[in-house]
Amino acid sequence: MATAKIQYDPNALVEYGYRRVIITITVVLCALLELVDTTIVNVATKTLMGNLGATVSEISWVIASYAIANIIIIPMSGFLASQFGRKWYFAGSVLLFTFGSFMCGHASGIWELVFWRFIQGVGGGALMTTSQTILTEIYPKEKMGMAMAMFGMGVILGPTLGPLMGGYIIDHFEWPMLFYVNVPIGLIAFFLTLIFVKDNPFVVKQKSIDWLGIFLLILGIGSLQLFLEQGERNDWFESRFIVEVFITAIIGIVGFVWRELTTEHPVVDLRVFTRGNVGLGVSLSFLMGAVLFSTVFIIPIFVQTWLGFTATDTGLMFTPGALFTGFCMPMVGRMLQKGVPSKILIAIGFALTAGFVWWCSFLISPTTSPGNFFWPLMVRGLGMGLLFVPLSNLTLSGLHGKDIQQASGLNNMIRQLGGSIGVAVMGVVLEKTTAQHYNDLISNVASDNIQYLDRIKTFTAAMASSSADMVANQARAFSMIYGQVFKQASMITYINIFQVLSLILVAIIPIVFMAKIYKVKPGEVHDAGH
């Protein structure tokens, strides 16, 4: 079917003065809220279990349902925005997210909470992608770097502030406040959207809806996220349920890709991968997401398991670096405006992140203090600032209208999948490698090992003052020895993981320079139907 040719004006939606300020604050705040809610519940699992009478497995669905809804909606945002109009789609998503948040706080049972978390995730999935698209349209082309900096502040701060906010709320309020805190902000954002945000006149509504593509997207991406969220809790491929979910994900994804590449009006235009630097940029975003989320996953496990940190302590440890990232992003945006090539900044960002990860490998010790992580996390903050803004700019520059929304949706989905896959892989590697190192070390614990026998005697004698039961004291001494061996095995595993991650990051740097500078000439004619 032929579509109308529309003269594209890159400045048609650009805002100035107080209007741009209000829209920027509104959409960045919405993106921040959405990302905070991906992690805010993580520190409240014990409280929710006690109040709702739920098991650990049941509580895990509170987190998984939100993530699954997110990952399904994000790539569909471009299609939905073109069908309903960007302004009304964004406003409706804000309202749905706010209503879902309110109902989550009202939930009286675990499965009621799971349902409303899914609804909240459906509304939230649009907030991040559509926010990014709106920002790219209200800023002139020469200030695109600043637009990405504003959006990046929410993306980087959200996952870090979530556990910190969650811990504070749980310590000082009742658990429903985890969700009620979104309501006033969401309502204000809803009304500001209706008043200030404009629709994009260059996007044409599709007359034909790709229902099969929507079904395959939900089946494939939803099953993949479910596999990643629930795999570790169900022993991965040892569970028949997980095997079935994995097979469903493969069938759904393969079918979805085939459908979107062969239909005339796809729900997600995968052809956008071939435009500009989208393919390369999305691949790098996947790697950035994997590093961002896996480090936020593995460092808290280490400090809470072996150093005795609380969830609040851990959140506070990450906060200065996250704030430093937010501080750096506007400066990085100005550097882009002055002509510093995006790929140079991205390469430096990956190099700094590799340095942060390598530095962490030297901090793995039973005597590590919170202060030891301060400067490495500041380096990580600078690295993430140099990565996100230029990478988003590189990926989306040269695109407009529907292509921006499609590329933004795919970019955010792939980055989130990268994070989920990174966390899942880290969990498996941590468990399997620790077990391997434990088996290697435990072979030295033998009856003919003099150091082992001396240690047993020392521990047994130390406990003799509190108990005269020699057999019990010796059993506890054996337990202490095996505990120390496991601790050593864990320390070696953390060191190995950080070293391998740093080498992977260094290997990525040459790939960055494959990017091309892609520009769209003002006034160029584009097919608004595609």
C-alpha cells in the first residue's frame, strides 16, 4: 500500500523557554519513576512475605511480573504511539502506571499484588521509551546530546536509587508506601503531559494491525524474560517448567522475527536496525546493560554476604557514584554539542568501566570496608556517564518520527534484556565457579595435612571454655573449617569474574570505532508511513 509523502521539518516539535523545561522535567521524572520501580521492591521481600503470607517463590513473581510487562511493551511503544498519538499514549501510560501503583498499595493478597504489578509494568514500559522520543523532538538537533543527557540521568539513577528508597520506606513506613509514593507524582505528570506535550504530525497511523506479530512478541519476549527471572530459582534446565518456557521463548522469538521481516505493516519495524548506526548502537547498549546491571547485582551480594552490609548500607554505597553520573551527563552533552565525536567518548567510557571492574578485583577481601569502594564506584559513574549519553546520541541521531520511537524502543528493550541476561549469567557463574573452587580447595583438607590438623586443634581448644562436650566442639571446628574454605572459594570466584569482565570490556573498545557518523539533511523527504 502506498503511503503519503510528508515534508519532514526537524524543528516542527522543538520547544523553547519554560515549555521545554516543564516537558523535560515531566518526561525525565516519569522515566525515573519507571526505573525506580524495577528495583524498589527488591529490598522489601521479607516484609511482603510477612504481611501477605507469601513464600519466597511467590514473592519473586511480584518482581518478575513487572519486568515481563515492561519488556513486552517497550518494543511495541512505537506502534502504540502511532496508533493512539504520542501525547495521548504517553498520558494514558502515565495514568495506567499511577493507577496500577495505587492498586498495588491496596492489594490484600500476593496474587492480587502480582496482577497489579503487571498492570503497573504495562503502563511503565511506555514511559521510558516515549520519554526518550519526546526529548529528542523538543530539543533542536545541535542540542541532541543535552536531551540524551537529561534522559540518561533517569536511566542511570533509577536502578541505583530504587533499593535505597525501598529500604528507607520499609524502615520508616508501611509497605504500601512503596507504591503510593508514585501516585501524586504520576497525577501531576499526567496533567502536565496533557497541557504541554504535542503530537508528532509526521507519524501516520497504520491502517492494518499486525495481530500475529503482537502475539508472537508477547509469547517470545515475555517467555524469555520469564526464563531469565525464574530460571535460577528453579534450577534452570533441571526444571521441566523452565525448559518449556525456554522452548516457548525460542519459538516465539524466531516466529516474531520472521513475521516482522515479511509483513508490510510490522508492529516492530526490525528494518530500523539497518538504518544509521542503530544495529551497532543497540549491540553496544546490550553490553552496557549487561555490565550495569550485573555489577549492581554482584557487588551487593558480596558486601551483604561477606562484609555484613545492610540493604540501606549498600544503597548508600552506590549513591555517590550514581549522583556523579547524573552530574557528568550534562557536561558530556555539552561536549557532544561542541563536536567531540560520540565514538571517542564511548570508547573512553568502556575503558573507564573496564578499569573500574579490574580495580574491584583487588578489593575482594574479608577486610574490605565501605570506603574502599568509593573511588572505584566514582570511576564507574564517570564511565557510565560517558557511555549512555554518546551511545544514545549515536544510535538515534539521523532518525526522526516513527524511526526514533522504533529505535528507542528496541534500544531500551535490548539494554534491559542485556541487564537480565547479565544478572542471570552472573548468578550461574557465581554458583558454579564457587562450587568448582570449593572442590579444588577442599581437596587440601585431608587427615594427613598438618596445617589442617593444627587448625582443628586450635578451634576445638578455643571452644572448650564454653562447652565441655569435646565431640560437639570438634564438630563445630570442622564446620568452621569448611566455612572458611567456602569463603575462600567465593573470594576467588569474585576476583575471577571481575577480571574476565574487564577483559571483555577492553575487547569491545575497537568495535566502537566501526560506527559511522550518520546525518539527515534538514528538509529531506521521508516516507512517514514507514
